Amino acid sequence: MFPEGSMDMQSLLAQAAVMQEQMAAAQEQLASARADGSSGGGLVTATVDGTGGLVALRIDPKVFDRDDTETLEDLVVAAVHDAASNAARAATERLGSIVGPLEGEGSELGGLAGFLPPPRD
């Protein structure tokens, strides 16, 4: 059924099961991870969790100006965006090391990443 030298279905399914367990563990680690971002030269700092949820926001009192709330709003948005980008980058790096072997034609599993079921929650 499978060409000479290719993996058999049982081996393929076993590798997929191991990968699914690794993905679940990585997702748990990411949920507890933290990533920081800042704007305005550090005047506003945001911290998000591994899923991108905002968990902390620090604003230097120097940035408060009653007549210019728009600048503060922009700094907050920029800091949160920076933190979320940093969290996404860390997640991509962490999950990429697990999914990497599935990507591409030359991989052991022949580019089947899109066909595997999602990890269990």
C-alpha cells in the first residue's frame, strides 16, 4: 500500500500522537508565559500572557497631560501591540519547533501538518 521505504500508517499515527501531546504541553506553557512591550521610550509598558491577553499596564506619570489624552491613548495601544507581537513571535518559535518536521515536501511526514487534528484542550 505504501511505496518502498516510506513510513507505514501505524508509524505515522504514532508520530502524530506524540506531536499532539507536545503541542498540548507547549500551549500550556505559552498560556503561563509573559511578554512585554513598550512605547514612548519606555513611558508605557504592557505585559500580555502567552495567548495575548493583557495582564499588566504601567504608565509613567510623566506621560499624563490633561490637554493631550490622545498621545497617551496612542502610547497604550502601541505598547499593547508591541507586547502582543512579542508573545506571538515567542509562540511561533515554540510551536514551530514542534510543527517544523511536518512542513514541506522533504519532511518525514510529507507536509501533512494541515491534516492533523488540533491538540486537546
